Amino acid sequence: MATPSLLRAREGLFMNEKIVYSMVKRIQEKFNPEKIIVFGSWARGEAGPDSDVDLLVIMDCTREQKREIQAAIRKELREFKVPKDIVIASPEDINKYKDAWWTVYHPALEEGKVLYEQ
């Protein structure tokens, strides 16, 4: 039988998983991206109750628009009380840098899990 602290950890992880899907749904509804990929510990199945959520949001945007979109998404998601890292990329960025191991795109595409795609 699991110890109470282990049960709380499992409950916390389950609640965070529901939050991840709720965040993805909110991004999809409000920002209409082409694709949303979760990467990092969540994609590897190593997330704990305190793990941050790494999301790669792929959508048409200019370089100048990325910061604005990132700020708007973070504002939209502020009610979700989990640490999060939102990365915005255009399809052109992905095509150009998908094999560049020094970018965040490479591991996100290699290990990530697509949670939404148009």
C-alpha cells in the first residue's frame, strides 16, 4: 500500500496533468496555433508534482510578435498555478532549426508529445 505522501504526490501529478490539458485547450481556443507540443519531463514521463510544464506553441508569427504572443499566453494561463515555460515558434523557425541541436526546438521535436494539432 502506498504511503500518504506518495498518494499525495500521485494526486498532485494527476491534478497537474489535468492542468496541462486545460492549458493546451485554452491556448488552442484563444490563439489558434498550428500545433502545441509538450516537452521536457512531462514528455519523458518523468514529471513530478513540482515539475514545470514546457510547451512549444507553433503558429504563424513574426519575430517581433513572438514576445507579445508569449506574454499574452502567459497572461491567459496565469490562473493555472503550475510553473510553465512557453516557447513560441513559427513554422519557418521549426523548418530552419529543427535539426539544430543547440536550440530548444530540437529536443522539443525529438522528445516532445503533440497535444494539439490542426
